[in-house]
Amino acid sequence: MQEKKEEDLQQALNKVFEVGIDEVGRGAIFGPVFAAVVVLTEKNKSILKQVGVTDSKKLTPKKRKLLLPKILLLSSDYGIGQSSAREIDKLGIRVATELSMIRALKKLKEKPYELKIDGSLLLRPWDGIQKNIVSGDSKFISIASASILAKVSRDNLMERLEKKYSGYLIFKNKGYGTREHLSLIKKNGITKLHRKSFLKKSNLI
């Protein structure tokens, strides 16, 4: 009976939090797809809104980097997950994206009562309550915070990978298939971290 009471209390506490998850790098042709989940209280949501947290795509890289420490400080919990280029080629981008999200969720101390997911696709391996919100990163601060966390984390990795995979301007294109990036692949060939399944669509393989 005591366990049931504790479980009820935990559920009541979980409902106080807003838990948002988002991915970044889904459309890139190089490197992993990243996901981040952020848990926020009502009070900290309003603080983050006041300091300028919004959809990461609407923010400059500098602004995102400035907001990240505030998000980490004010989040009750957070997690980051990724899925590699090899997994993307083997499993397909949707399954790999789900994998990155599940890996991020596993980093949380408590299982969320309800999960707010950016976009229209269900997180199929998740057995909890979930809500899909199209353009969620401009509607919910938790999703916007997750989008910033995922974006800055992935961009930082791309900047580090530039040293190992020079000749593709990864620090600049962040692994996306810009015209410049595609012409450099034609010139220099593909690397281990290029998504071969994506490049087949571009007729580069």
C-alpha cells in the first residue's frame, strides 16, 4: 500500500513538470543525429522565456551558446542521446532518431509522466504518455530548450570533427548537404561518417 502511495505521489510530482524532447541533424548527410530532453518547472519555464529561449532555428549560434548554461542551470533534469551515421544507414533515419531520443530519455533520473515531442511522428518505442506538437519548439519552452541543447551539442561535435575530417568544411556546414559540401565529396570522396544511404539519394555513390 505504501508503495502505491509513493507511486501516486511520484506521478503527481511528475505532472508539475513539463518535459520536452527534440532532435537535430535528421536531414544532415554527415555525422550522428542528436536528441535532447529537458525537464522544467513552471517557474523556470517563465524565466527561460524571459531570457529569450525560443526555437533554436530562430536564434544565432552565439545566442544559443549563451542560453545553454541558463537552460542547464534551470532544468530539473536533462539528457542527450545520439545515433551514429552507421546506425542511420543500417536502421533508417526514423528508427535511428527514435534510438537517439530513447538514449536521451534513459539519462533522466525519473521516467516522465508525459512527454512533449516536437513534430508529428510518434516515438514508437516509448510506452509512456506522449503528445506530438508540430512546431513544438516555438510553442513549448521545454521543447525549445531541448532543441537548443541538442543543436549546441551537435554543433560542438561538428567543430571537433573538423580536425579529423578536414576538407569538407564540416565546421561551416555542420554536416548538412550544402552545394559546397556535396562538391567537396565529389572531390575528396566519402568518409566513415558520411551517411551512405543519404548520399545514394543524391547519386553521389
